[in-house]
Amino acid sequence: MKYEPVIGLEVHVELNTKSKMFCRCFADYFSKEPNTHTCPICLGLPGALPYTNKEAITKCIQIGLALNCKIVDLSRFERKNYFYPDLPKGYQISQYRWPLCVEGWLEVEDKEGNVSKIRINRVHQEEDTGKLTHSDGQTLIDFNRSGVPLVEIVTEPDFTDPSQVKDYAKKLQQIFRYLSVSNADMEKGDMRLEANVSVRPVGQKELPNYRVELKNINSFRFMTAAIEYEIKRQIEALEKGEKLTQETRGWNEDKRETYLQRSKEEAHDYRYFPEPDLPELKMKSEEERVKEEMVELPQAKMQRFVSEYGISKQNAQVLVELKEVGYYFEKAVKLGEAQQIKPQELANYIVNQKITLASQDQVLRAVEFIAAKRVGIIEDEAVIKKIVLEVIKKNPKSVEDYKRGKLNALQALIGGVMRKTQGKVNVEKVMVVLEKKLKSGDTP
Amino acid sequence: MKLNPQQVQKVAKLANIPVSEEEVEKYSDQLSKILDYIDQLNSVDTAGVEPTFNITGLSNVLRDDEVGESLSQEEALKNTSQKKEGFFVTKGVFEEG
């Protein structure tokens, strides 16, 4: 019999708000002294009342919109009840029946380049738990992380191949970073993946009657390896006539296999109920406001680069991978215009040289490199000084701006020099001379 | 409504409270009485009545993302019997996430 995998993904992402989800404690807990960012609310002391962080809700909605979700008319928080030492209240404030965003989708690519749509069931808001450290048979608790805003994104079980999962996770990470809602660093735990994996005979419509949850896996690579292993293990077990059951498994990288963490003999009983201390949320009316504040997302930017600059799809894809690269590419295009450098030339150069364009310097160098391929570059410093002074004289406003700390002003002045020389000048030298002149106050 | 011993065990487990055999017997009786008392509410006809989740009638009560003061580490740990190097300490639990 032939089997096919059925995979669903749950992703948690920690938001980078200044304060926590329901209190004003500082939310950045990374490498801080333990238990120095706590208060009665995030310690779960009696009588403390939660107060919702607006920015976190906005960011949750941004994520929802980026994943093509609907923003619901009415949303509520609920209490998810369970006992664990990292949860001081005895419940986590989460969302269950009334999540903020529902019914979205994201397109993913498998390793062969086939595109498929993964349905997003929900994007909801919750809070993180404290951090546990286990040593010498004891457990140490740090509540600095307790109450940090967390968004959970749950897909339908639509993945059929591990390579799709990897693409999905990478796209999510890219979206989080574009939106600046999280650093989404897997190793630091900003972004956490959980996969539900099962297999069924090809042709079967119903979902399998079990699923294996893969948890606590903190890299894309390990997650892909764990899913691949699990599919193989499960098919082998079924072929041997074994019955598979609900369980949680982790990944052992040394042995390169999954291992049983917990078998779910009894289902969890979280006894969710609406959080009586928090009024309901009606955020539908905020949708337009949030949309307006959102940056252009990678997919849209990629398509725009192709249509606006006439560059290839492959190049565009590389250029939008990091938000900064796309940003500087456009700056380089603008600078290059003065010298008739085509966007395609810049794109090729950046992609081929694997330039990450992390700085203004690199942008200028890229433009300069292409320009330098043309003849007659001015290298003589005395000549450059003369041109620089002329440009400074003609642009008192830019000089003023520069003195007031506007970094764009420098670029405008460089642009002036470039135009004057038709781009045939050593930009690095221009920068040095310009900055020296401006800093010395040696200006008209 | 009568709670059987298994149900009492389950409730005790969910509440993270250890109970002895005798206690199961005792609580089974007591909890059943409480349930019967609460059950009186079922005599009211609530067909067509919207459930009340929140009595304030408010919505979108949100605060700006501003950092306020936190407790000091000393204050945070003041009421715990077990602490170590700035951490709360509890007996070992397995990481189950």
C-alpha cells in the first residue's frame, strides 16, 4: 500500500513589544537577571488584574492580515487551565473559541518548485510562560518571560511534504521580520515550531485517527529531518501491522531519530472558559488602520520589482529575502539612475556577488563598481575636492540638513557629485572628502 | 448528580491536589451535594438568553505599549520559601513544554 503524509503546523512567535501582554513590565527578558521584570500581574499574585497591550493586538492583526486571514467581529480571551511551575496563575490567558484572525492561507513551494496553498486555521494572541532551568533534581524558575506577548499560528493539516513545511516556516519568519513584529530567532526561542505528523493510505479522504506531535525542535533543518524520520517510522510501523497512537516526540540530533516524550493516554483537559477580567475585543474596525501601517510584504515586493524594474523573478526573489537588501537595492537603483545604470545590472551584480547590502557604503560601492566599468573615472583627489566644494556651495540646504543630523543629506550631496561627473568618479574618495569638508565646517 | 470516585480522582488530578482513598469517598459525597445545589440554576428557562461572559459591557479596553516599574528581584522572591541565586525553586519537573 502507498501512504501519504498528513502534516499540520503550529507556530508560536514572541512579539517584540516594549512591555508585556497584560502588564507594564519590560518584555525583553534575554540575558537579564532572573525575576527582575515581574509584577503582581505576571507573577499571578492574588487580586492582580490584566490590562491588554494595544501594540501586541495590532501586531497580531498584522500577522493575520499578512497571512490573508479575516479579522473577526468579536474576539475574546479565555483561560487555559493547567498546572506547571512555569505558569504562576494556574492558567494561561489565551484564545480558543474566539481567536482574533481566522481562515487565512499562505502559498508554499516544495523542493520541486510546485506551489500549493496551505490553509491557516487561526492566528491568535496569548502570553508566554516563565522559563524553567533544570539542575540537580531541582527546577529553577525565572518569570521575566512570564506574560510576554505570544502569537500562535495554526494551519490546517495541508502539508504533504517536509520541504513544504520548511518553506512555510521560512516564509513566516520572513514575514515576521518584514513586519518587525519579532526577531523570530529560532535559537533564542522567539519562534517555535510544532508539527503534527501522521500518514494515511493514498486515496483515503478522512484524517488518520492518531497524530504524532513533534515538539521542542529549534531549527528548520532539525524539524525537516524529524518529519522525514517520522513519516518513515510511521509507514514502517503501519506496514508491520502496528497501531499508531497519539503521542509527543522530540528529536535526537546525535542519533538522528525521534524519541517518545509523552504518550497521551488521556487527552488534555484545559477547561477553557472566557477570561472574566478582560473585556471583549472588537477589532474589525481597526483593520483598515492596521493595513495602512503595514509595510510591503516580500511576495508583493518581489512582484513589484519584476514589473517595475524589469528584473528576473529569480533575482527579485533573492533581493527580497531580507528586507534591508530590498531597501538598499531600490536606493542603489535611484543612485544609478543618474549614470544610466539599469536596475537589471545592479540586480545581477548584487545577486552574483552575494552582497547583503547591509549598509549605505555597499550600495555606493555597487553603483560605483558598475559605473567604473565605464572609462574615465576621476581618481585625482584635488579634482574631487574641487567638485565637492562646488556641490556643497550649490546645496546649502543639504549641508544644513547634514548638520542637523540627517544622514540622507550626505546621500543627496554624493548624488550631486555623481551627476556633475556623470558618475565617473571614485565614490569612496568622494565620501571621504565630503565628510571631511562637512565635519571641518569648511563650508561656505 | 452523583460524582463517582474516578471523577473525583480526575478533578483532584486537574487541581494538582493529592487525595487519599478516604478523601475520595468524602469529597465524592461533598462535591455531589455542591453540584446538586448549583444544579438548581437549571430550573430556570434560559432559552434565547445570550450567555454573559463579562458584566462591564465594555470592549477594546487597551493600553499603550509603555514600560512601567517592576518589582525588584528581592520583592519578587519575598514570599517564596525556596529560592536560589535569584530564581524560584521547585522540586524537579521534567520538561514537557
